[in-house]
Amino acid sequence: MLLHVHPDNPQPRALKTIAESLADGGIIVYPTDTIYGLGCDIFQHKAIERICRIKHIDPAKAQLSFVCYDLSDLSRYTKSIDTPLYRLLKSYLPGPYTFILPASKEVPRILKSKKDTIGLRVPDNNIAREIVRTLGHPILSTSLPGEMVEEYTDPELIYENFGNQVDLVVDGGTGGMVASTIIDCTQDELRVIRQGLGPWPEVTG
């Protein structure tokens, strides 16, 4: 299904449809503040496995992120972080960043990397955040398979390419072509893993 959702004021009925699909183990393609993402409920193991099959990846080796509504989920899904790091996250989020943080025991085992970390995202996108708020907990997110990023800006083209592999393509308008900036926060010194859309003056990668 291709579902049109208003980018500034997402319709509650549409959000309910998306959240119900996720809760039932569905997979969605949805807009973020960077590129369109592939998402599912973090507690639906079969959906996670489906996403990994679509991308031909091992869940333990994949770059999978949690998309959260705000930083209130930090205490549940990550180990305690110090005040300076929390302030830094707060100053950059919502925004086009993925922060790698130590995972807590609440994170489903299938989603933990071998380093016991997760990627945390709070995109500056009303649709993505309202989907999470309507569902009631974070969604798993990863990029669409393949290298042709320019094909992933048009939701109708995305639907043509992936409509038979996912349950919903959320049309929130034209997407971006540059992924998020990934920052590793697990060491004393923050490190840029991937320079993407978000500028990062603190460190050089």
C-alpha cells in the first residue's frame, strides 16, 4: 500500500494505520530528515528478519538504528551516559545524526551488535517521530538496499521497486539523497564513523 501522509501535520488516521501495521509485524518504508528508511517494530523478530533478508545482511553485523521520538527512550535502551554526553545529544537532536551508544539489557538480543551497541536516531521529521509516538516505542530503521540513492527520493518509485516486499510505503514527499552522520560515542573521544548530512565541528573523521 502507498499511503500519502501530510509532512507537516500527519493525519491521525494514517498514523494509526501505520502503527497497527508495525505492531502486527509489518515492514514500512518511511521518510526521515535524510533519506527514506526501511523500518519495523523493534519487538517483532520476524519483521527484523524480513528486513535483513531484503538487505541480504546478518542482523548481528547490520547497521540498524533505533528511531525514537525524543531522548526519553535513552534511559531504557542505552546504558547510563554522563551529563556532558547527554547535553551534546540534546543539542544535536532532533537532527540528521545517528549516535552509537552502549546498549542496555532492554534491547532485543537480535538487534545488538557484537560490540553490544545500538544506533540512536531522533530525526527532525514529523512523520517519522509521530509514527514512533503513535506506536508507543522506537522503530528499527535501516537504509533501503542497493546503491542507487537517487531512486529512493520519490515515494512512488520506491513503491514500484519495493511494494511487493514491504507492507506500507509512506509517502511524505520527496526524500533526501544524503544519509545521517554517524558518531561513535562508546569511547572517551567521539569519532565520526560516517560523515553525512549533519555537520560535526567537534571532531574530524
